[in-house]
Amino acid sequence: MKIVGIAGSMNANSTTKQAVQIVLAAAKEAGATVEMIHLADWNLPIYDDREDASTYPESVHAFTKAISEADGLVIGSPEYHGTITGALKNALDFLEGRHLRDKQVALIGTAGGSMGATNTVNTLQLIMRSLHAWPLPSSPSVPSAYNAFTPEGKLKDERLQARMEALGKQLVQFVQMMNLNREKQLN
């Protein structure tokens, strides 16, 4: 089973990337193979809905292939002006329902303020449902993310750390259940 994480921040020192890594580490501990896509490291052009998608650069094809081949996803975004980053929205615009159909998706947000990133995770829920994915019910967010992590990359709030780790393990369980149901339907 392969779980791909997408950190929707363009910041090299992204707290969103740190949060996604916590969830991915828990998924790995639960038996998954994991891969991180930090959008700051990907040179994705602006999506322009061109008629011939084959003319997009290789980075777009590598991105859509990684998502297509994943059994499940972890998607995180900082909350910018009440919603997801433009970089993440742009990356998700390259995807179609066929790339995400019936995939289990763990969603998380990070915020600079003390209220968390509720709008961000709600927006991601809408986008995932539009792309025929199955967002997990728990969508934690990290408030005051600039001060939320230890130098080792763990959350200072032990309860929130435990929620993030539980999310990674739940994602693996949900993917396993979905795969089992598919096998039953085929037999």
C-alpha cells in the first residue's frame, strides 16, 4: 500500500510539511510505503485547461502519476486568507476524478492564528468530494503553527500529536478496508 502526502506550501521551512510528515510517519508505522510531495520542490506551471494535456511539462505528468498510483493521500495546506494556498489549488486543478476516484484522503491544515485552519480543511473536503475521493471524517488543524513544533518536528501539544498519528493509522485502516471491499466485489 502506498500513501502519498502533499504539502501545499511553497515555504521551504513549511510547518504544513512537518504536519504532513507526522501523518505519513504514522502511516508508515502502520505498514504503508510513503512518499512526500512538497509543492515547493515541484515546478508545476499554472493550470490553463489546455486541450492537449500531453503538452504540459514532465512535472505535471509525474505529479498526476504519483497521485494515480497512490492507494491513499494525506493533503495539507496552510490557511491563507481563509482557504487553501493558490499553489495547492493549482496542483489539484491538474487532477481529474479518475486520479482520485474512491481513494481515502486524510486532510490537515495549519494556521498562523490561534483558531486553526477550519476553512482550509472544509475547502479540501469539498474539493476531494468533487473529485470522487473519500475524505476521512477527522481533519485536524494546527493553530499557531509557527510555534507549534519542537526542533525534532513533533507537535508540542501532545494531544494534537496523537491526533495526527491516529489520522495516519486510520488512513491505512480505511485503505485496507476499501481494498478488501473491492476484492469481495470482484469475487
